Amino acid sequence: MTPLFALLFDSIDDRLRLRGAADKAVNKVFPHHWSFLLGEVALVSLGILVLTGTYLTFFYRGSSELVTYNGSLELYNGRMLPAAYESVMRLSYDVPGGLLFRRLHRGASHLFIAATVLHMLRILFTGAFRTPREFNYLIGIVLFTLALAEGFIGYSLPYDSLAGTGLRIAYSTALAVPLVGPQVAYWVFGGEFPTGDVIPRFYVLHVMLLPALLLGITGVHLFFLVRQRHTQFPRRGIDGHNFILGKPLWPAQFAETVTLSLWMFGLLAVAATVVPWSDVALSGPYVPGEVGNNAQPDWFMFWLDGMLRMLPAFEIDLPGVTISALFVAGLVLPGLVFGALIIYPWLEKRWYRLDGDWHVLQNPLDIPLRAGFGLGTFLAVLLMSAAATSDQLSRITGIPIETVLWFFRITTLFLPPLLGFALARWSRRRLDRRDLEVARRESTESQELHGVVAERV
Amino acid sequence: MQVSSPATSRALTGWAIVLVAAVAGLAGAAAAGAAEQEAPLEPLVANPDNGQLLYAQQCARCHGADGRGGPMQEYEGIAPSLRPDDNPNIEVAYLDLVFSTGRMPPAGSPYDNRTREVVLDEQERADLVAWMADEFDIDGEIPEVAEGSAARGQQVWNANCSHCHGATGAGGVAGAGAWTPSVSDKSAQTIAEAIRVGPFQMPQFEAGQISDQEIADVVAFMDEVQVEADEQILGIPELNPVFASAFVFLLALAALFLIGVIGSRPRWFPTPPEDLRRERRADVPAGAQRRAPADRGES
């Protein structure tokens, strides 16, 4: 370090006493595996989202009041449009780089949520959630929920016809909550849909409250990561519970992260150039009562939409309470899946009567409960998601949409439990086989050691 | 466990080159597609003799030589009569519509109404329509479409058409084994005919509901969609969430490829120090212990 910098750092350290903590953080050990980079992909995407999103807020107007668009897009020139949609058109067609930034923002949001999902699956299936990391696992689930909320609200903000349809469904889902539904819906949306309040409110949520929570809690997530030891995959000949093998944060892990970030910028830039992620000029502004064929939410909400498509439109009237299909698909089902996610670490601990700390990752097949329950639930969510594409599948295959839906109803009901039980059974057999082998080898070895040779009958 | 050797890194570099080449090829193909220009239209002169021949080849098998229809041989169902005295739906616009969309003559099942191959070219269509109109006394004419405004057309479209054909005219499902065809790639005449005729499951729109000028506006809006599609590198004007999810899948794959490459670089991976290695069993001779994979020719 040059003397000038040394002087600067020393004088800072004299005042703030950072050296100890910084040295510790800099020497934090990161084991090396490609799947450990999934979380970093999410982190870098989050950074890109903040940067591109900031640019978008310079031009976006969070309001659904009608204003006149005057700009270079002939389709809308001189037309009255909701201000949100008008500003999105201005961003896309009149602001330099606006469309690129919108596409980057949208592409990065897809990558953010995809990486979050993959990261979560990695944590779940390799057992990185086990003691002493349960709390960080719960923080991760909170972050995932926030990411989904950000994604849904971001999808609504342009106020194009698809976005309005999504808002309408969210409003109806809130209405369908027993007892308090209408009050909650009116409170969130500021009256009966469509209201002028919803876009301004969602805008504030999208650019202020939720990002603040997301970034703050991500900070806590990372703080926990640094404070606790990183998990690692088993390596033959290395006692992973007592030793950790990896590279330090500075400079090796830092170099890797920078490399990854630069490649990701490139990837997203190419994706934003090629794929029209966020073009909404042709779908038009939201007009209540107008909805296009093939309306879906974004992919990470497919499972809820798919469930809504599969459930028959029932309504059960109990005294004072009405349970509707919308409530079940929109709230009960995600509640169940998230509930399962939250309790799983404790379920596994109780099931296998485990205690102590765990630092070495596992093959999910080594834990039958995890293999069966985890992969079964994952398959169920996948099938529900696929059901949301039923109209496109029907079009592509030429099978009537009713048949496609029945196919998904039956497979979603039976396939996941079947796969779950089969996997659990199979992995238990696999373990038994291995135990048997170990026992046999040990007995042979001990017999050899003691000079006793078993006679074959 | 990512232990990279020169061979794997060569293979990964190779894949990266393939990927870049594929993207470049795709972009080139899209650019070439955008450069294609439609040939200017020339007025067609119908040749009824050829139309008669075409009718005998393509239509008579199901609809009969006299055009009265009847039970079909290959498919269950009854081929409708093509004579206005039996079938009041039949008019020239209807014939032109089913020919120009490829609905008739069918390439496969006549009941499958998804987008399909168009069998007759423009000249043949004119020939066949001319001969049939004359032979079966079919009235009506092919509508002329004036200049329209895409902006007004979008409003007409969203109020009347997008429920079934989608916001950008990409088509969709109509339930019970029926699909709405894509519209943006259809000609002005075809769109006008469909609105007025109301073929198959589609409702018929009278001039009181959608005026001639509004039809022209809808056509202008669909042209706008097509222009927008041609400007895009992939030729897709706007992604619906299902196609977007397919692109998200590709994006995630690309990200996985990236972290696969970066995560398999050996240069930041230290060799484990001797004292970290676990003695598995005290009584196993040292030579029998397997070496840690990280030992293998790292430097």
C-alpha cells in the first residue's frame, strides 16, 4: 500500500476501529463449488435491479389519471392514456436508452427470482438449512417472499392491459378472504377496483418500502453468512465438520464475484437486446372490462394461476363464512407451501431426532424424508405452474384445453405423492444397502485383522 | 466437485464459441428476414377453367361434384353444401376467407382450426372463387379495405377482438377443441371478410357494430403489430408470459453455464494442507488411503 493510502486507512482506523472486523471479514473462507454462486447471481441481479430501477424512476409516473401522450410513438400520439402507461411509452420511445433500461430491469428481475429459486432449492436439497443455519434459512424465505411481491407489483406498474388484469385478480383474491376480505381489499386498493389509488400505492411499495426491506434483510442474510461458517460439500479424506477448505473473500472470492458480475452484465445486455422482455405498446393501456386471450401472470406466479385454472369454481357457504376457489388457490395453497418451507428444518430434526451442528452438505437421497417430501412438493409446484400454460399447450398440441386441464388435475393430484413415496422408499433402500455393505466390509476387515477366516458353507 | 483440466476448459471454450456463433446466426437470419420485401400486388385475372379443375381435385371429394356436400369418407361428419339455396352462409367473401386462411382445402383434419398451411395461392384462389360463384350462383364480393388509423384500430380491437384473438392478435383458445387463429399475419381482405362473415365459431359483426372504417382501422393496427414484429430481432412483437417463461428458462440456463464455467476455474482453489486430512482408520495402511480429488495435478 502506498504511504498515502496507509496514512488514510490508519487515520480512519484510529477513529472507527474497523481493522479487526475487516481483517476477519476479508479472511472469510468460501468453499468452492458452482452451486454456491447461485446466491451471488441473485445478489448481482439485485444490484442491477436497483441501478436500472433508479433510472426508471426518473421518468415513471405512478398514477392512473388520464393524460395526453405527445411523443414519437404514432400509435398513441395525441391520445389520452393513464399517466403510468403514458410515462412507460415515453420511457420506451422518447427517452434515450429507456427501452433498454426497461428490458434490463425486467430481464434482471426474471434472473433475480430464478436465481433465488435455484439458490433456495440448493439450500433445501443439500441440507444447508440445518443447525446452526435455520435462522438464516428463515431470513431467506422472507427475502423470497419479498422478491415475489416486488415481481408482482413491478409487473402491475406499467398499467397495460395484462397488468390491469393481474391487479384485478389480486383484488378479487383479497375480496375472497373469508370475513375480512372486502375490508382488506378496500383498504389495500382504496375502494372498489379500479381505483386511482392502487398505482400510486404500489409504486411507493415497489420503489421504497419493499426495496428497503429487501436490501436491509439481504444485508442481515449476508451478515449471518459471514458470521457463520460456510457449508461445504463432502471431500474424501477431509473432515468437513472440523475444517473448512476454501478461498478467502479477498482477493480470490472477490475476483470470482467480479468476474461473475461482469459476465452477467453482458448476458443481461444481450438478453435485453434480443428479447422484448417488457414491451407493452401493442397490448394497450388497461381498460376495465377488456381482457385479452392468453392472459397469464409472470412465470413465478404460474403455480397460483395454474391452481386457479384447475380448481372448479366452487363456493362453500358456511354460517357467516364463504370459502371460494379463489381463496383456496390464491391464499390457502401458497400458505401451505410456504408453511411447509418454514417448518421443514424442524420437521426433519424431529423426524430423525437430530441435534448438534451440521456443516457438510448432503446428497438429498441420503435423507429419505427430504428426497420424498422435497422433490414431491417441487414436482407439485412444477405441475401447477405447467397448468397455467394450458392454453398455449392446447394450441401447440391440438388437444382441447378441457382435456389438458383434466390431465393436469389428475397428475397434480397423484404424481407428486407417488414420486414422493417412491423416492423416499428408494433412498431408504439405498441407505440400507450401503449400511449392509459397510457392515460386511468391516466384519471382513476385523476377521482378517484377528486372523480368523470365515468358512464358506 | 469441479476439478478442471485443460480438456474440460477447452470443451467449455468450444461451447462458448458455439453459443456466440448460434446467437450471431440467429441475429443474421432475423436481419435477413426483415430485409425481405413483399412483391407489389398486380391485379389478378381469374381463370374459371383452372378453377373447375381445382374444384375437382381439391373439393369434390367431400363436397361432391355438384357442391351439395354429404357424409365424408375419411372423417366423421357431414361436408356442408356449397350452394346458397341449401346453405345461406355461403357467399364469395366466405369462400375467399376459408381459402386464404388455409381452412379449406384442409391439409389435415377439416375440424382442426389452428393456423395451418395455405394450399391455394392467390391466383388459384381467384380462379376457384370465380368458377364456384358462377357454377353455384354464389353472390357477394370481396371487400375493399380503405386506409385506416392504427390508434383507433387498437381501441376497436381491444373492445371487440382481443378477448378471443389476444391483445396482439396472436390467437388463443376458444374452448371445446376450438382455437382462435392468429390475425396479425393475415391480409387486409381476410380480416375484413372474417369480421363480416363470422366464420365457424366467430361471431358475425354487422356494419352497425364495426363500421367499414373501423375494419380499416383494425387492419391498420394489425399491420402495426406486423411492423413491430419485423423490427424485433426475434420477430416477436410482444412476449406473452408463457413465451417469456421459456426465455427465462434460457436465461437461467445461460446463467448456470456462466457459474459452471466460473465455478470450475481451478486457479483460486488451494490444495488442502496435509494436516487437514482425516485419517480414516488408524489401522488402514497409509498407502491404501485414497487421495483427495483436490490433489490431482492442480498446479
